[in-house]
Amino acid sequence: MRVIVLGNGLRAGVPEEADRLRPYLRQHCDIVLEDFLYEKDLAAVDADLTLVLGGDGAILRAARQMAYRQRPVLGVNLGRLGFLADVRADELRACFPCVVARDFHTTEHLMYECVHESGAAVRTYLGLNEIAVQTGPPAFHMIDLDLLIDGEAVSQFSGDGLIISTPIGSTAHSLSAGGPILGQGLSAFVITPICPHSLTYRPLVDSADKAYTMVVRRAEPEGTRLVIDGQCSMPLAPGDRVTVRRAPVSFQLVKVPGRSYYRTLRDKLHWGSPPSYRGEPSADGERSNG
């Protein structure tokens, strides 16, 4: 198996873990490229798998770096939450022989293209989690946006911003802003307002086969930003248009046996966990001291 190894080499612990794993990996696969600064062009690299060392942020960067030539991704969690990178470093040696033998399945997930039009300049960005149009320093003033879906005017919005999220991204910034959790295999986007100046705005889930356009009507140019996956940021000015649509490629996540999406929701976000009442047995049979 031909493997690309990626990770954030500026994060403490990542280069050290790569050094520890490299001899083991070379016994089982052919490492065709390593990049711990996210600076190499992967378009011409022929590989069967991308191994990402780090946390979910490292996987988001890897997805953008692979661009329009996506490969299956196995994430090794060296971060805190590890919602996407759900294999720990001490578990990799146990599951990697099965991966090399292709005893695994991949789940495909919606990616998006974000088109930013500012005057005559048009730029397109590829992403996995979400885009956010949001206010920020130095002014932190409210921004006014028009929302269009497939060219139809849908709503006018005033507040701190709007998030358009994929199902993968629904457990990230959108969730923190009050958005719903989506099943990761759905073909849908979530539109989540950030601190709307109204009592009537609620998150909206709609088809990923539509195009979603935000037009900046009023904003402070120095403080209004377009943020891609929480990692890339660029300024927005009144009159700018931001369109989100389905990308022509999908993100492919390797799932090893025993690591289901619902288990991740329970283990990482404690979704659906019952409260622990005083004096009653907890899930493991012990009584709660709460």
C-alpha cells in the first residue's frame, strides 16, 4: 500500500510521534511522501491512503491540500477531541495491518466549494467543515446580509454572521452557535445564524444540490471576514458575494471496526448520555456521588 503521511509539524508531539511510527509504517507500507508543513502539491502523487497525524484540524488541512484528488484518510488523534481522527497513536499498531490488508470501509462525506466575488476578483476555495461570514475586530459591528438560495431571495439577516456547514461540520462551529447535529452521510447544508438581532431566526437544513449565496449589504471592511474551516480567513467588503455549493469531490474517511459515528457522538460529545442522579447506579454499576 502506498501511503502519504501528513501532519502539523509545528504542533508539539507530532514530529516526535512521526519519528516513532516511521520504522513501523515502513515495515507494512510504502511511504511515498511526508509533509508536515502542508506545503507540497499532492496532485501528482500516486497513493492509496493518507495517514494524518494530529487532530481534526490536521484532517481539515489535509482535505484541502488533497484538493480535487481525494484519497481515503486515516486520522491518528494526537489532539484533544479527535472527532474525525478517532484512532489513538497507541491503537494504530493494532489496526494498521487490517488497513494495509484493506480490511476496512470508507465513508464518503460532502465537501463544498466556496466562491468569493469581490469586484472583478473571483476566488474559489475547497473545504470540508463550514464557511462563516462573521464580524470581528477591531469594530465588532453587526453585519447585514442577503441570503439567496438558487438565486431566489430568501432572507435578510442582521447579526454577528452566518455559518453554512456540511454534515461533518455540523458538530463544530455550527453546533456551538446552536445548530443541529446532522448524520454525516446526509447530502445537506446547515445555515446557522450567529447571534441574530431577531427572535425569529432558526437554523435551516436544506439540500446540498442547491447554491447558497450571501451578499454583504452593510459591514465594516476592517472587521468582516470570510472564514474557511476555521483556518483560512480573508476580508469582506460591502457588495461582496459568497456562494457555497457542493464540491465535485467527496471526503473519504477510513473507519476501522468498532468506530461508528454514534459511538463517536457518545464518547466525544456525550450525546444521549443519561444524567447521573444522586444515589442511583451509573452506567458502569457504580453509584453516583453527584
